[in-house]
Amino acid sequence: MTAPQPIQYTPEGPQPLVRDIAPGAAYPVHALGPLQGAVEAVQGITQAPIAIPAQSALAVASLAVQSFADVDTLGGPRALSLYALTIARSGERKSACDAPLMTALRDHEREQATAQRDAMESWRNAQALWKGERDRILSDAKKGKGEKRTAAQADLEALGREPDAPPSADRTVTEPTFEGLTKLFATGQPSLGLFSDEGGQFLGGHAMNSDNRQKTLAALNDLWQGNPIRRTRSGDGHATLYGRRLAVHLMVQPTVARSFMADPLAADTGFLPRFLMCEPPSAIGTRMQANARRDDMALGAFGARLRAILETPMPMDPDTRELQPRILGLAPDARTLLAGFADATEAAQATGGDLAHITGTASKAAEQAARIAGVLTLWRDLEAQQVQPSDMADAITLAQFYLSEASRLASAATVSAEIDKAETLRRWLLEGWPHLEITVRDVVRLGPNALRESPKARAALGILEKHGWLARLDEGAIVRGAARAEAWRIVRGGGDVA
């Protein structure tokens, strides 16, 4: 009997396995309200996808206003902190988009750092005098008894506590550990931003390694909620920090984002659903200098507004530096709009609904809309008492965009995982399987461990068939001496797949 011959494949041969990701919707830049002009100005200079400067502007605005108010939502007051995740490959000009929107913030930090150095000199002198006086009182107390000890106790109470060092001037961090972040909140500003145009360094750094990831995610979740920070350390004991706020903007490359999004801990802890995520289509290859345009007036206005807010004293307890934000209410029509959006989003999470695969993100969409509306409101008027319907309508438009992006990226992550399994099967078939034909049963019994279930095996075989690495045999074809209802012939040809 003649040995079966490999099936003939098309002239172009088997095709590489690709991760097809549906294009996203256009970013609704018109819904950015008072931030729109600056975002369009940065896009005009860089010609990057407009979603990149939009993310930066929202994050910077959140950092600026989050200390002044908590916004009312359908579930009660919530912090105005926004967490943003921007996915773009190298060369998309992420840093170039971020820099002009951060200029006023960086200038403010630099000026405050100079003032803080002068304040530190005064504090060292005051602290030395306090310590000297305390040592004198204790020395006198040791020499005496009775009344002298009582007098010493009174003198210590009159001396008061040790003078506090002036707080750090930093308003932003890039790669903090949980301990470093809590220490900065304890000794520095109560409103901070975790901003990085190389967010992979944070996601892949010490704070997010296997030992620290869970506590870091839990801490960042608490900060998004506006909850107190609790820490227990062997040297410092237990401490609780109230009234702290954190805004986040991480810019990451697609490979880093895919790995992070595939981490069950990031999704299961609710960390990933707290992010406003987007992956805009690339602009590389279209950014011609003839199309560049400048709008220095819009950028100047943004910087001036940012500086004015940063120079406004934050409402806080002077001793504990605990923020004391007021409640930013919702105008009746704004609340009605938000309730309608919440109901529509809830209905779409039902089994079979458009958002059933991202219920964690969808369940937070209405709150995200309220937060965005609060940020837009206070950016325009720091003394505003209510979110108006126009800002709520814009915020809902933005929240809907981010929800569609989350849905698209979650689906892409699922496709990516399926492609990875198919690639594992492809290599196993070409490198380790001794026969020309393959069945689902063969894969389940002998194939890669990740495919030892019929649905997973059949899905991977289907992908390989679609890409030309397998050819389906007719029903009833004889394979290794038996008729098979479902079997494929392996196409041994073509180059290796990336």
C-alpha cells in the first residue's frame, strides 16, 4: 500500500497566524469641552493619534482638581481621580504628546522644590532648637525627684510636638513601590499623579512583581475609591492615611498591555476595569510636516489654567494634611442623563448582551462618566457647585467611547489567547506529531496541555485550517485504519511563522 502523500497547498502556502483586531471608533474630541483646544493643539504639532493627548489632558486635569471636590454619583460621592491606560507602539510620539500638557506642572514642581529647600533650612534650625530644649528638660528631670519631675512633664507638654518637616514638593511619581507611594503620601502632597510615558517600567517593575503585585493592586484600588491607605511596617508600626488622592496615566506598548490585560489578578481584583483604556490606530507614515500646525494660544491657555489651579491652596487639615474636599453635586437634568446611561449599560451586561464579556468595566461606566464630568466642571470653574447637563452629556460620550474600547480590547485579548494556542498546536504538529493526519481526539489525548479539552482543541484546529496549515478531510475519510467523522491533513509547507 502506497504511503499517503501530503496534500497540495495553494501557491502562496500556509499563512502566518495573525491577531485580527477590529479598528476602534474615532475619539470624540468634541466631548472634551474645555480641554478640547489644548488637545487639538498638541495633535496639530505632533500629528499623533488624537486619543494620546486626550488621555494626557484628562489625567493632568484630574490630578489638578481631584483634591478640591468629590463628585456625587448614583452611588454616593466618589473621588475625581481618573486612571488612564494608553496603548501605542514605539514611535507614536507618546512623550511628545505628554510633554506640552505637563509643562506647567513641571514648572510648578520645580518652583516648589526651590521653596521647599529654603523651608528645610528653617525647619532644621527649629527642629534643632526643639530637640535641644527637650533634651534639657529630660536632663533636669533625671536630676530631680517629685516636684521637678512633675514640672518637667508640664514643660514637655508646653514644648509641644516636634516641628514637622516641610512636605515634599513632588506632585508626580513614575515607578513607585507601594511603600514608596505611601511614604510620599505621608510626608508629601496629599494629591499625587502616577504618570509614566514608559508605563511598562511600572507594570514590569518591583511594585508589580509576583511578591508585591496583589498589595500594589489593592492599594491602587483603594486610592481610586478614595479610601484610606493603611500600612503596617516592622519599623514604623501601623499607620492610616486619610484623604489622599491619586490620578494615573500609564502609556504602554501593545505587548506590555496584552500581557497585563491577560493577567487574571488585574481583572479579578477590579484593577483593570478602573482604567479608561484606548489603543488608537497608528498614525506612523502619515505625519507629514506640511500638515503640522501650531496653536500656541490654546496651549498657553491650558498651561495658565493648570498653573492657577495648582497654585490654589488645597482644602486640608493643616496637621494631618488630610484632604477635605467638598461634594460637587449633580444638577437634576445631569442626574437624569447619568441614570439613563447607567440603565442602558446595565441592560447590555445581561447574558448575551454586548457588554456581557466586560461586566467589571461596564458596571463602573456610569461612575466614570460622573468622574469625567466632575473633572471637566472644575477645570472650567474650580468653585462650581454642580455638574451641569452639558458636561454630563460630554462625559457620557467619553465614557461610551472608553467602554467600546474596553470591549474591543477584551475581545482582542481573547483572540490573541486563541491564536497563541493555535500557534502552540501548529508547532507541535510540525515538530512532534509523526502522522500526516490529525483528529480532535488526537489533540485531546496527546497534544499540548492547554488543548486537552475538545472545545479548545477544535477551536485551535479551526484556526489552523483557516490559515492553511490544515486541510479538512471528507467525512468518513479513513485515517490510520478507521473512518473519521472529523479529521484534517497537515500541510507541511511554507516558512516558519513569527
